Amino acid sequence: MGGNGFFKDPNLIPIHEKVLAQKRLTFEDGLDLYRSTDLLGVGYLANIARERQHGNKAYYIINQHINYSNVCINGCKFCAFGKRAGDPLAYEMSLDDIMAKVDERLSEPVTEIHIVGGLHPNLPFSYYLDMLRNIKTRRPSVHLQAFTAVEIAHLASIADLSVADTLAALQEVGLGSLPGGGAEVFSPRIRQSLCAKKLPPEGWLQVCQTAHRQGLRTNATMLYGHHETLEERVDHLVKLRAAQDETGGFLTFIPLAFHSANTELAGLPETTGFDDLKNLAVARLILDNFPHIKAFWIMIGPKIAQLSLAFGADDIDGTVIEERITHMAGARTAQGLTRQELHHLIQEAGREPVERDTLYNVISH
Ligand code: V47
């Protein structure tokens, strides 16, 4: 297997040679991979890179998501979660509500709390500082992966601080790393039509790179399956790769499958299993300087996430338990998976389950 006769698509043959020689792939290679209908060929290539980096290991985490508020001033057309203040579906959790969520799972071995919300117009900076400080007091060993780069830029403007000082203040009270949301697709065309008010790509990258320079790791995402072209996807990946060459602080890339229900783009078809696997595989091949590629099972379903372990992904996220952003946009996946269910998925795929913490230190095999 894997000889040149293996590839149905001859365009994959020169890419195979580069992957074997560990040569960086070009923008054109990225396009050839995306355009190829030889999914097994693309997956085979991604698996070479994946196994070179991670062998047979497949990572998961015991985590908890807390979405403290969905009130948002941005109004992105692809988002069903964000609501204007005063909307009947808008909510904001008090600090006590948040602590009650933390307390619900105190008896479980949660190692990470993932905290994301909208851009709230009125909550003071002290709310965010108190949130992290209080959670760390209650659960000192937990890693707080909180606030996307977009939220960080918003908090900086609320606090009237530089991004570096905002991050430093949050680090002081327990911020451990940033999740990868808010990157969407870097294309100016898409930003203009879907999220014109959002922090632009340069700003998103600058916040991440500032965080990296302060010793914080961050994740990165790409929202796919709406109106973006294949060129725009490759451009997004190549820009992330260039940023990573500079600061090296990105930890994990997560392609996010667009869900259209209850959004202004309602009616767009769901992403397909083929495209979900393709995005993970192409990301693994283009992002040669990213340590990890995550298949977020909440968005693509546990079955595709399981298959992705042979198509470039080395991580299937975690237990989660309560997720709002994708479920408000029509996701039909469960709210959570148990450790046993995650193990079963990974083992049936012939991989070795490894429980990790946020920074990929091994908790248990
Ligand atoms: O930034 C919004 C996306 C993101 C929709 O870092 C949507 O490990 C699909 O970034 N359909 C937030 N996606 C979630 C996120 C994330 C999730 C899991 C793990 C990590 C990580 C990060 O969700 C937003 C936006 O890009 N999003 N609306 C939607 N309708």
C-alpha cells in the first residue's frame, strides 16, 4: 500500500513524495488536496504525518464547558448562540451561577474548564477576573482555557488596557490558555458578508501572538461549510502556519463544521462526512508546525471523529457535558460522552487512548 499506484488521483503522487521527505506543502498542494475526491489517498497522506508525530496515541480530556453569557454585540450571521441584550433568549450567568456549574462536577476528575461567551457590552472587567479567581479558589488544580482572542480584544477595550496587560491581569488570576474560537475564515470577502463587526484576522492573530509571547498557549479554529471557497480555506491554513513560524504558541487546530439552524444562513446543507474528514486531513498536512489536530466530536459526531483518527486527527476533545454554541445551531450530537465511551471509540479505531491535560501532559493511559 502507498506506492504510487495506490493513488486514484495522480495529483497526490508529488505530494506523497513531499510528505515522505518532510517537505513543506505549498498553497497549490493544499488546493490539490482539497480538490481531490481521493479521500482515502488524502487520508493516507495525513496519517503518515499523524503517526510520525503521535504514533498510535489518540488524546482525550475530561473537561467541562461553561458559556457564561450569550449576550453579544457582534451579530455574526453564522451564529445562533449570540443574542442582543434584551432578546428573550439572551442570558448571563452571575458569578454564583458559574460557581454552581463548577460545583456540579467537583466530584469528577475534570482537568480543564473551557470558558467562552459573547461580547457583552456591560459586564465590567472585574466580572471576568473574579470568575477565574473564584473558580481557581474552588478547584485549584484545574486548567482554565478561557476567552477567545476576540473576547480578549473586547476585554482589553472594556478594561482600557493593552492586550498584553489584559492577558497579564487574567494570567494573574488563573488564565491557563486561550481556546481557538473567533478565527472563522480569514478571507476579507467572508468577513465582510458574515461578520463585519468582528475583530479582523490581523487582530485575531496579534492577540494570539501576544499571548504566545507571554507564555500562553492558544488554539486555532476554522469555520467551514458555509460560503467559503477552497482557496479561502487554504489561505486560512497558510496564514496560521506563517503565524506559528513566528511565535510557536499554537497548540491545537480544530476545524469547526458549520451548523446553520437558527442562524441567518439557515437552510445551508450540513457538512458531509467526506468534507469533515477532508478538512482534518488537509489541516494535518498543511499545518506541519502545529502539534495537534482535534476532531471536535460535538460538531462532527462521534462516528466521524472516530474515523478521523485514521485521517490526520490525534485528539477527539473530551467529555464536555454541556455545550451551547453548536446545539443552539441545531447539533443533534449528545451533550457529553463518558470516559468509557471515549475509550471505546478510540480502541475500536485501533488507537491507544491517552487521557491528557490541556497542555498534553499525560494523565493516564
Ligand atoms: O468562534 C459559531 C464557532 C466557535 C457556529 O479551542 C459555530 O479546543 C459551527 O472555538 N456552527 C466557538 N460553529 C467554539 C470553539 C471551540 C470549540 C471546541 C474546542 C475549541 C478549542 C474551540 O464556534 C466560534 C465560531 O467559530 N461557531 N457558530 C455554528 N453555527
